[in-house]
Amino acid sequence: MNRALASLQLRRIRLHGVSATKSRSGETMMRISVQIEGVMGLTWPAWKRLVTEVEAMGFAGLYCSDHFVFRGPPDRPSLDVFTALTYAASHSTKLLLGALVAPVSFRDPVELARQAIAIDDLSEGRYILGVGAGWNEREHAMFGYPLGDIPTRVRRFTEALAVMTLLIRSDDPVSFDGEFYHLHDAVLRPRPQRHTPVMIGGSGPKRTLPLVAKYGDIWNASGMTADEVRDRNALLDAELVKAGRQPADVPRTMMKFVLCGRNETEYAARVQGMRNMANLAPLSVAELVENARTSMKGIVGTPEEVAAGIGTYADAGIEEIMLQFFAVDDFDALRVLADDVLPLL
């Protein structure tokens, strides 16, 4: 067994009281979850089947993006993510669930906290409140939500995190007087069965990581190599210490695109989801595979290569990886991962 796979088996998972999957030897393994890009044509029949099959296949969690539209046309059907997650909470028993991630630029933080408490209780402690600052200019312009420049987004996100964590974690009425949000002796009832974990998405060392250290229960990264993750982990460790916390207080997770194939025929089937993006649609199969490997920094290869690639992220400190899918109905891809990759972990 190579070093990456060995590390994968030995990583200890601490995701807020949910028991970790065990290997045959009893060692704790990295969590492998599924993330669906809902704006790529997600419908109720597809989502219902995903909830059933992702759990039956043995994945740890099911997450969904929160957007009205993608960054560019063509536009496809999608579901309201919180309605979809409410369905998933009542039609599954083991899956971790969450939005990856909900932008506070068009989601009110009070309502986000209220929804999180409700879905977490409905799922009996399996919901994770994934939030971010917002970035998709097109959907904000389309529906009239002010995105703002980056400093504005950071200030709004900082206040939103303060509001959400106050409402989730405090049993007593709380007040907050900010630039964007205001609370006056506010309390959400009924109180949650636990403090629903807040997962902060983003990897910026100067803006996002200090917010993770101050407010986050879980950190979610994306778009980085394993070496880049390792560097960010070290920075987050330092920020946590500065905030008076321990590095172990915040588990590290990551959304990562995966493309698993053993030959060109399988790759041709797997890349169909990438063709949902207008700029990639004209590319050949070989060009799409190379784009997945380089531009998207994805995990690409045979089942053995994908398992080893996942292992490099475990070695870098990632404890749950959400494998990103742009094809909302590629159940064959899920089966390959479940049948041929998960057993190697």
C-alpha cells in the first residue's frame, strides 16, 4: 500500500459526533461524499433517486450547490436547495447533508440559521450549514441581489457569520447591531438538539481563514492541489491558535471534481457533465480529460489512481472529500466510485 492510501486509512475523523466509517481492519477512514451541481438540470426524479442511491452505495454524505443559475448560459432546471435538503433529511437515515455552499449575498442569515436548526433536528443531527460570501455575478444581476465588491462581501459575510452563530449557539436572547444585520433580544425556538455545525467555504488566507478560525465549526476548501491544501492548513492552524482555539477544533473538508475511467469509452461517458458548461462543450474527450486534470485540478484516472489521489488529500489534512458532479444523473459514475474506488480506501 502506498503512503497516500495508508494515510487515508489512518486519518481520524471528528465531524461533530457522527460516527466515522470503518475499514475491515477497524481503522477510521476518510469520509467520501457526493456533491451535485444542482443548476446543471436537477429535477425531483433525479434528486429522489440520488438520495436513495447515494446512501445505498455507502457514501458518507450528499451535498448540493446553492445557485439560481450557473455563471453562464445555457440555463437548466434546478431545485431550491433547502427544499431538496428537507426531502433528503426525511428520506435518508445516514447521510450527512448540506448546501455547498449557501451565499449570504442572497440568503438571509436569520433564515439560514432557522432552516439549519429545523433540518438538523429533522435529520437527527446530520445537517451541516455550509455558507459562503457569494461570487456568481450573473445570478445576482439576474434577480436583483446586490453582490458588491470584495470588501463589501467580506464585511457582509463577517456579520452574517456572527448572526448565524449567535442564533444557533445561544439559548438566551441575543442582540447585534451591524452595517447589514440587526438583532434585538432575538432567539430562535425551539432550540436545536445540538449546535448545528457551521461550515465555511473558501480558501483565502487573508480574509476567509481568519473567519473560519473565529466562527467556523468546519472548513471547506476547493480548487487546490494537495500541496496548496497543506499550506492553507498550516495557515489555518496558526489562525486558530491566535483565536484561542486548537487546530483540532475545526475539521478540514474539500469539494473536488473527480473523473474516473479505465478507457476512452468510459471517459467519453464521464465527461458529458462537463459539456453542460458552454465553454467546454466543443472540446474533444481527450481535451476535456486534460482540462479536468489541469484547469479544474481534478482527481482523474483509473479507480486505483483516483483512490491514490484521494489519499494525497487525506495526507494533506482533509478529513471529508465531497466529489463534485456536473452531471446530475450519471449514476454509472457513482457506481464505479462505490464499487471500484471505495473498497480501495
